[in-house]
Amino acid sequence: MNICVVGTGYVGLVTGAVFADLGNDVICVDNVREKIEGLKQGRMPIYEPGLEEMVARNVADGRLTFTTSLADAVKRSELIFIAVGTPAKTNGETDLSAVEDVARGIARAMDSYKVIVNKSTVPVGTGDLVREIIAKNQPKPVAFDVVSNPEFLREGSAIEDTLRPDRIVIGAPTQQVAMTLLELYAQLGRPMIITDVPSAEMIKYASNAFLAAKISFVNAIANVCELAGADVTQVIKGLGLDPRIGPAFLQAGLGFGGACLPKDVESLIQTAATLGYDFKLLKSVAEINRERAQHFVETMRKALGPLDDKVIAVLGLAFKPNTDDMREAKSVEVVALLHEAGAKIKAYDPVATENARRLLPREVTYCASPYEAAEKADALALVTEWNEFKFLNLERLRSLMRRPVIFDGRNLYEPGRMRRLGFEYYSVGRKPILPA
């Protein structure tokens, strides 16, 4: 098939690369010329394992190209995927201005029947909005259909999630239109569900809201465990073995971040309010998540005393491992709170340092390794659970620190081991390991 993907962020670039890898001819469009020129030269605008190699392979084979000309790409394509950003406004509503701009551009360029696919995460009713915009802005009437095909990829495993998704959701106005998407995805051999457009739009938001609720629930349980002297990791094991609940997204820690869950939770709250429903449950989910960084820093303050001039080593800055994405990263909140309290911050992240520089206070010192960050530190705060942190030489780490105390925001380490190694150790929802 001839496919156009508008937007070269995580969703658009991964989607375009995977479709090309499956044998389709794909044109990726973006209005940022520097990004397109970089992609033509093999420079990735994002860090995603395996993406650079997949893009290079398909560019070399002639199946994947990049352009800033939306009109040309639309004319050459049967399927047009809209995969632009839909950030949150200050009131939590979804900003659809980029989607609207793309819809107007598609309308002006259409010269034959097209299927326009909303891949971006958009509120219920956006399919109708896109249809209205295209119909209104066509120079002359041309037939088209609008489909919803929400993505469920996770940064850090985006290619795997696109090639082997749990399910493929296709919201289409008719069975005939849905068949076009079915044909595209058939070779993946994954479960597919065909719905109307509004239901497909709602599936995405309902999925992310439920996952966010699981995270906030277990973090609230972790708070109770700390007060009661219980071990949240044991509680989670007992919960997760119940097949009605399952273990996924039941990790206690600093809460959820990134480009999806926080934004989608707030958007669904606002959408529900617009429709006349006060989504109190989801408001609590968001509130619990907002409290996590403050709770973490308060634990540090109780253990260390006043944080003025304390040197804190922060390990992990990206919102999750295997990405350089700093959107809604908990490190931003933690570092800001530490900075406000007068602490001196040394930070290390395997890949997100450059992105972090644009968001964190100028006074942060960036280090080339975890050991450099730990040198002469009064405490170490683990914020992102990069795999390399599991295999640190903890004896070396302890010897470098002014005071061997670790605040583990992701429960990466086993308390018994930390006791044996001589650390003072504070984790989430578990008893602290105190100095003898």
C-alpha cells in the first residue's frame, strides 16, 4: 500500500518505519524542516531501541521517505495516518490544533478517495471533527472516510509493541472501510476489534486511565504499608496472583509520567465534565500521582534533616528506562523540590542528559557515570530504573559517598542486600534499613 504518516514523533516515526518494514511504500511528513533533513541523513529525533537501524534499512530499500510537503504525500497515498502531537492545555483539555491543521492540509490536497486514519490520541468526537474540517475545506467534493486506529505502544519497546500488539483497534464507519485497515494489519496476525469511531477513541482513553488507576492504587497502598510496617512488594505479589487483577502496572514507586498517562487522564476528566459527568475516581488517581515526588523528597528530608547544601546524586532522569523522553518525568519534580530546599544536585542518565538540560535548573551538575555522581554525595536518589543501575558495583558506590544512604524511588534493590552492604536504605512501601 501507499501510505502517508503525518508527524515524526514517537508514534509517527515508529508507525512509518514498521509499515515500511512490512513492505509498504511510506512517506513520513513533518512541518519541522530540520527534523526531516536530519532523518534524510539518518539522524533520529528520538531515542528508541532498534529504530535507527529499521529506518536506515527501509530508506536504503526505497520504501521509506521523508518530506515537508503534506500536499505531495497526500496525493501519492491511499491511507493517510495522522500522528501529530495532542498536548494538554493548561486546563487539562486536549489541544487538537495540530490535528485540525493537518485535516485542513489534507482537504486542500485531496484529488481522489482517501482513508484518513487518526493515530494520535484524541478525545471522543475527534473523528467527526476531522470529517467536518475536511469536508468544509475541500476545493471540490472528493469522497473520503475517517477511521480511528489508536496506538498502544510504549516508549522503549515501541517497535515490539507495533509489530506484536496485544490488540489492534479499528473504528470505522462501515465494514468496507475497516477492511482496508484489516488488510494492512493482517500479516501481523494479532487480535483485531472493529468498532464504530467513537468507541475506538474511547478504548484508548479507557485503557490508559485504567492503567493509571492501577499505578495510583498501588502507590496509595504503599503509603499505608509504610505507616503499618508492611512490605508493599509482598502485598503486590498477593494482589498480582489474583487473575482478576494481574501483576502488570502494580509496581510501587514515584508514579506515572511520560507523554501519555498524565495527559490522557486529565483529558478524560475534562471530556467527562464536558459531557456532564464528574469523574471523581479519575481525579483521585491524578491527585495521588501528583503527590508522589513530594512524598519522596519529604522522606529524604526526614532522614537527612535540612537539605541545605546537601549533595544529592540523582540517578535516572528520563520518565522511564530505554527512552530519552523527559515529558512529565518525575525527575523534573524531584530535582525542582530538592533545588528549592537548597540541595546541590549531581545527576546521571544514560541517554536523556541533553533533553534534561532544557528542563532542570542550571545549577545541576551532569555526570558521566553513576560513580561520578555518587562521589562525595550525602545521599543517592534513584529516580528511573535503568537496567544498568541493577548491576552497579554497590561496594564501590558506598566507598565514594560521604554518607552511604540510598533513596530508591523504584524499589530496584532488595533491602536485605542493602543491609549486608552497609547502606542506610529507604524505598517505597517498605521498612527502611537504618544504620546500626
